[in-house]
Amino acid sequence: MRKRSKILVTGAAGFIGAHLVRRLLEDGYAVRAVDDLSTGKLDRLAGLLDRIEFREASICDPEVCAWAVEGVDGVLHEAALPSVARSLEDPLSADRVNVGGTVTLLEACRRGGVRRLVLAGSSSVYGDSAVLPKVETMPPAPLSPYAAGKLAAEYYCSVFACLGFVETVSLRYFNVFGPMQDPASEYAAVIPRFITALLEGRPICVYGDGQQSRDFTYIENVVEANLLALTSPRANGEAINIGCGERTTLLQLIEELQQITGRRAVVTHGPPRPGDVPHSLADITKARDLLGYVPRVGLREGLERTVAWFSSSREAAVI
């Protein structure tokens, strides 16, 4: 996709969306951005709002989607109601946004002549299969409304691509982390929660025995994957894992963070959370083959960058 193409980012004030907006601007793209700010934070776009077209609105609204896709060449679709736990409490809202909002946006793209949409998918679609690593050919087995919705959104993308309505690529993210991730949310991911607990001298609560493992993926790798997916000629209609291809237990993660911060953690344990999977690891062969994706930032470097950001943000009292 040529530079100065206009790209729409949905969920632009979210953690991943804000990083995508920054990278697109750095690479010379024009950016239109939509976020209803139900979970996104406008502060993440500080210093960028005068360089983009931003609208506070919901992708569940067909009129909003029609406006949003007008004149754009591609869409990076990050808007969603995040969190397995949230979806267990409110499956109807999760479905309305994660499935209904995606279909509304896809139809707007079809009518508006948008060439390609890249969907933010999720590794949660694999469920708790003991087979590792997770390969895209494995049958999906979602364990939560969130995972089921992400899978349904993937299927809609695949159908729209198969019918020639809109080119689509679904990226199955594996535990993305990095600067600007929200540690305060009830549904916060483990890395920002663990980092802020260490920096503030609070106990770290681990749900379960801490031996559950994840393929933690630094945000810069995910941003790169999205840019590649916008233009890759062989990726249309595909679902593709985006991770690092390495797994780390929660207890190993805590040890890494203790080394980086120089602080000792007080670890408490709670019961396992419903819908959580015990182990997750991405096979990224397909991403390498179809996108040319290579994760450039490993876990340790990513954690060091993230700790540094949270430390400086805490000192500036902006968290």
C-alpha cells in the first residue's frame, strides 16, 4: 500500500490501536481514527490528535462505519470489548461489539470499496488443547464468549474475503504487552499488573499455581505484523498467529521482572479464573511464510522497555 494512503484504525485509543496510529504516522500514512472511549483512553493519542481525523463513536453504528471507511485504502480493526472475564459477566455486550460491530464494519468496507481489512484476532480461539505449539490448522475450541466472538469475527472476515467482498487478514494475537497498557483496569493483563505491583511494593496475585504459560509478545512485533498484513499479497482470507514462538510461565515472568526492577515480589495465589487456558504458544511459521514476519523484540528486551515506561510514567504521575 502506497505511502500517503489513508488508513482507518478502529479502537484507536486502545493500547494496540494507539501504537498503530503512531507507527502509521511515522511511516507517512494519513490516519482516520475511531474509538467510543468505553475502554480506550484519549491520553494515549496525546500530541497526535491534530495530525489525524478522530471521531468518538461506535463501530456498531452503520452510519459511523460508512463515514469512517469513506476514502480509506485499508482498515486496522482493533475495536473490541476486551477480556475473557468481562465476557463471562456480560456476553451480550461482547457479542454486540466483537461480532456485530465487525460485521457492520465489514459491510461498510464492502459498500465503500475498501481494499483490505486486518482484524485483531485472539489466540483464545484455540481453547485449552494440550497440543503445543498452536498451529492455525488446529480445530478451534473457544472457552469463553470473548473467544467465541473473536472466532465468529474471523469467520465473517474469511467469508467476505472468499466472496470477493473485501480482502481480509485475521491476526491471532498472543498476549501482547508494552508501554501504555492499562494496569488499573479490573481486566488488566498480567504484565502491567505485575510491574505496577512491584514498583509500588504491593503483593502480586497469581491466579492458580503460576505454572500456566504464555507466549508474551511485545507490542512492536504486533504493530509490524499489522503493517505487513495490510500489503501481503498471499495473506488474503487467512488467519495467522502473531507471537514470538516462546513460552514463559507466570512464575518465570515474575523472576524476570524482579531481576529488571531489582525488587523482590510478595506473591499470593488465588483460585484459577474461569475461561483461562493453562498454556499458550504460537507456531509462527505461517506468519513468516505469508507476511515475512520476524519478531524483532524478545521478552527480556520488551519487559525492560515496558518497566522503563511504567517507571517514568509513575514518576510523572500519569498512570
